[in-house]
Amino acid sequence: IDIERDLRRALDDDGLQLAYQPQVSLVDGSLVGAEALVRWHDLERGTVSPDEFIPVAEDSGLVVDLGAWAVDAALEAIAAGLEGVVVSVNVSARQLDDPGLVAAAEAALARHDVDPRWLRLEITESALVRDAEHASALLRRLHDLGLRVSIDDFGTGYATLEHLRRVDVADSLKIDRTFVSGIVHDARDRAIVGAAVALGRSLGFTVVAEGVEDAAQAELLAEMGCDAGQGYHFGEPTTPEALARRAAG
Ligand code: G
Ligand code: G
Ligand code: MN
Ligand code: NA
């Protein structure tokens, strides 16, 4: 069961796909963005969950090549009909250690005739905190290429107000779904999400709530001033073609 070897092969042989999960405006219901999520359907293994193979990719360093592939695939999808929708790609902590990250992003942009502002890189809060000085310098260089930057899984990674102040190139903040899931029934979750939305908005971030699963949650989030929602209520991760149709209609 050498998952690392099989993942490497899938990466080399066009065996990975990106699925795009819609991000919807809580103000007018329009499609404002999508998160690209890697999918691996293996002939022998069946569908392998990213929760299973992303940690392997991180430990082995394969996530550097996987991340470069994801950026390339997302740019291709944007060029093929997603322009107008901000597509987010996840960047793992391990990729921030790769000295070739900025050059790889630059090369990918050169390969595709795409306005870089339609691509957003999602950095988890924990990756940001691990080496804040290095991370914020790196994010600035990526931002200088015209890319957008988002802080992912906010609330789970011990970011301080100092971190938030420092990462001024990020334009979006994603509130982790572990907080969002409780907002209707749990007053403490509601208070935390409300405060996080207010903090994010007042710092100029577009605030996106993750894991929105029903209309009651969406309504509460809208009342809090949250900009956008992502989750099963608005749609599961889907093909780039289906997302493009949704963007057009
Ligand atoms: O859709 P979901 O099961 O797809 O994703 C599970 C986890 O895998 C999430 O934490 C998500 O951030 C992570 N993930 C999905 N796609 C990628 C990717 O392209 N790169 C990295 N680093 N993580 C990803
Ligand atoms: O990057 P991140 O860990 O946030 O990746 C998103 C993960 O959350 C993916 O595994 C995706 O399939 C999953 N997901 C997306 N929408 C929902 C939702 O509404 N509820 C739950 N429980 N999970 C979701
Ligand atoms: Mn993410
Ligand atoms: Na996330």
C-alpha cells in the first residue's frame, strides 16, 4: 500500500482532478468565487480522500509538485471559462518552505493568458503563524505578481491580532466550518463567528464562511455582515464546466 508512489504516478499521468466548490454572495446570491479541491480517483484504490493523501504528500514533499499542478490546472480552468469568478487554490505550509514557490507561480502565470487577479492562494492560519515573518514576506511577493491571498481555516490556528495586522496583502478571511456549524443552536459559536466577521470586515477582508449547510445558517451569517458562504447549502465541489455554466447563468 505505497500511497506515495501511487500518488506520484497519478500526478505524473494526469490522474488528478480539481473539483470547484461555489462561494456565493450572502447579499445577492450571486456566484463570487470557488475553491479548487484536488480529487484522486484511482483504478485500484477507488476514490482516495484528500484527508488521506494530502498528509502523505506533505510528509514526502510531493505537495510542492501537487501544488504547482493545482495552480496550473486552476489557471487553465479560468482561461477556459471561469474568468469573473475568483478561484482559490490551497497552499500547504510545506509549500511555503519551497524556495521555488514564487518562481513556479510566475512561470504558471506566464503559461496562461489569464488576469492573475482571478486566482487566490489560500494559506491556512496555522501555516501563517508557524513562521510569520517568512510567510508574510512570501505572501507579499505572490501578491506582487497580481495574485490574491486568503487566510484559510480562521479560528483554528492561533493567529493573533498582530498576525492579522501584518498580513496586509490578504484580502479574504475564511472562517473555519467547525465554528459555522454551531451558529444556529450554540450562542457561544454565534458570538465567536459574529466577532470574527466583524473583525475581518473592519480590517478590510472579504469574509467567507465555510461549511454552510442550511438556509438558517446562511441567513444568520448575512445578518452578521459576512460577505460570502461556501458549503453544501450552496453546492458541492463540481466540475469546472458545471461551475462555468453556473457563472454564466
Ligand atoms: O474536499 P475536501 O475533502 O476535499 O478536502 C479535504 C482537505 O484537503 C481540506 O483540508 C483541503 O484544504 C485539503 N485540500 C484539498 N485540495 C488541496 C490542494 O490542492 N492542496 C492542498 N495543500 N490541500 C488541499
Ligand atoms: O480547505 P478545507 O479544509 O476547508 O476544505 C474544504 C473541505 O470541506 C472539503 O473536504 C470539502 O469537501 C468539505 N466541505 C465543503 N462544504 C462542506 C459542508 O457544507 N459541510 C462539511 N461538513 N464539509 C464541507
Ligand atoms: Mn481551503
Ligand atoms: Na478551509
